[in-house]
Amino acid sequence: MAMFRNRKRRTEVLERPEYGWIWKPLLALLVVYLVVCIGLGIWWSLRPDSFDIDQAVVEWQGNGAQATLPRGVAMSSAVTASVDTLLDKPGGLLRNDVAPPGVWLDNMPSWELGVLRQARLTVPALAAMSTGDAAPLADAEEALDTDSEDWLYPSAEKSYALAVELLHDFTASLSAGNALTTRGDALAKWLRSEAERFEALTRRLSASIDDPEALRELGVDEAELPEATPWYRVDNVFYEARGEAWAMMHYLRGVRRDYAALFEQAGAMAGLERMIAELEMALRPLWSPMVLNGSGFGIFANHSLTLANYTMGLSDQARRLADSIEGAEVSTPQSTQSQPSPATSQQDTQAAAENGETSAGNPADSSGEGQEPRNAAEQNEASPQAQGNAAPEAASGNADAAGQPVGDALQVPASDSQEASQ
């Protein structure tokens, strides 16, 4: 009987194998997957570094090494590079991700939305400032208006990549005769729209502050505040504002390069530098692992309140800049016209000689009264033969009349020379 009982036990063991070991490799794979997702999530959540405007000009225009560039190249290159950063940064565009780890993230997608909103606000302003064909900008504006959460074909990445190509085409088409306007009216209108945008951000950031005294210090009316921000969306509003500040900082750096003469002429260059510095201060690294929403002098900081102070100041500064440059106009620098080609110089000399008789008929022109004397450089340029025949020509009175227009053509007005040096 014992022998049959042992055989039955061995048969049961063979027919019912134990599979308890399978959960161990499955658990190990799950742990590895979570570690990889967490690592990628941390890496993808890092804010992209600021790019250099000169480098962006070289990349999107191709001739950044030139001393002078068509007006608008720097600003257009900044907008193009900011949109391209959304596609080329680690993880690419995260707002339309439907799989981990992108679907778990919310800070970086909110930052991307802020950059997109700034690009959508600035591209129409570029079209308004353009003096040439702005058709690529209209198509780029339509491409940027694509919902950032679209992931089915055509996805949002496809539309934004098309916008980058169109902006690149517009930047490459800029030339001396097809540049942005020299007047500051369109630029002032853009700055006022930016002021309204940052004022709206201030209200949204303030909606997460449950401190009436702090709101009064910001100058925000509690009645104008939007609906209170839920605690789980405070960080989303914060990073969206940081994305807009990041994009605006680069756009203003491009404006500083394109319209430096305009701001200097209006006496607003210091205000522009101050606004860029405020944006740089607003983008300082956040050392806390999360966005804190403390109050007053408590043990926890209030990051939304700190950023709201910057956005309020940016709004006021943008309005002051708009008022300063409205109606101002950049005059063409004389240095670009003071070095004509040899063929042009010969034509000017021949035209001056042909008009000599007309000048000689005017006593004021023949006597040279009311005209500035030539400088030493112009006198040294005179040929020896002309210097030797100066007395006979003065006696006849014809050579002075014929040579006077040439001297007038070489003279540079004091105001134009000062603008060229600036």
C-alpha cells in the first residue's frame, strides 16, 4: 500500500507543476520600465537652454558674419528658433503624447504651450511690420494655430515643422529692399499686445494666491481675478508663464539687434535693456522640486506670487516702450551710401560737370557763400593737375562752378554721420 501511495504522489507532482518563479522576472521588468520612465521624465522636463541670437541668425539666414543685416532678420530668426526648439528638444513635443512617460508629465507641456502662444502672437506682428511679401507668414500663422494636442495624422509636429520652414523662407527672403518697416508704429502695437498678454498672466498667477494683502500690493483687483486655480494646476500656470517669458526674452533680443537705432533715437534703449533683464530674472532656476504656493512670511515660498511681480513689471515696461517708440522712424544710415561703386562715382562726376553752367549762373554758387569748406581729406584727393590749374580756373570762374557739385556730393550732413556712428 505504501508503494502505491508514493507513486500517486509522484504522479500528482508531474501533472501539477509550480509556476511561482514567473512573477520574479516580470517584476524586474516592471521595475526597470518604471526607472527608465522616471529618468526620461526628469530629463524631458528640463527647460531648454537659451540660444544665442547671432547663432540663430547664422543658422536661419546663413550670413550672420556680415556687418549689417536686413532689418528683421534677427527677430524672425528668434521666432523660427523658438518654434524649432519645441520639436528638437529632448522628447520633442510632449503636449500630444499619449504614452508614458510623456502622458504623465504636465510641467513641460505647459511650458510648450507658453512658447506657442508667444509665437502665435508675434508672427502676425511680423507680417504687420513687413514691407514685402508676407504670404509665408500668413501660412505660418495658420500652421501654428493647429491644436497642440493633436496626435493623429497630420499631427501637431507636422504643422509646426511646416511653420518652421515657412518662417525660414521669410527670413531668407529679407533683403535691403524687403526688410521690416523703419517706423515704430507696428512695433509699438506688438508691445502693447504683449503688455496685455503679461497682464492676463499676472491675473492667472494671482488667482492661485489666497492672500488679499498680497493682491493689493500687486495692484490686482480681486473682482477682476479669474476663477481660483485648483491646487493641482498651480504648477501648470506657473510653467506656462515661464514659457512665455522664455520666448519673449529671445524676441526682445532680436528686436534689440534689428531696431537698436530706433530705440536709441527715441531714448528708450535703457528701457529695452531693463525689460530683457527682468525676463532673465524671471527665468532663474527653480531649485524646489515642486512649485510652492505658500503665503506671507511663512516657511514655504510662493513661486506664483514671485513670478506675478515680474509679469506685472513687464506689462508696465512694455507699455512705456510702446509709448516711447510710437511715431519714431529709423533714417537710413549714411554709411551704407557713402561708398558708391566706381561706375556710380563716374556717373556722378559727369553729371556734375554737365550741370556746371547752371551752377555758374548762380552768384551764390560761384562765390561759394553759405557753403562749408572742404576738409583736409577732400583737398588731398584733388589731382596735382587740378591744383596747378587752380589760379586760371579761378580767374575764368567756370571750374569752380563745375567742381562745386562734386564737393557737395562728398559732404555728409552732421545728423546722418552721427546716426551712422551710432
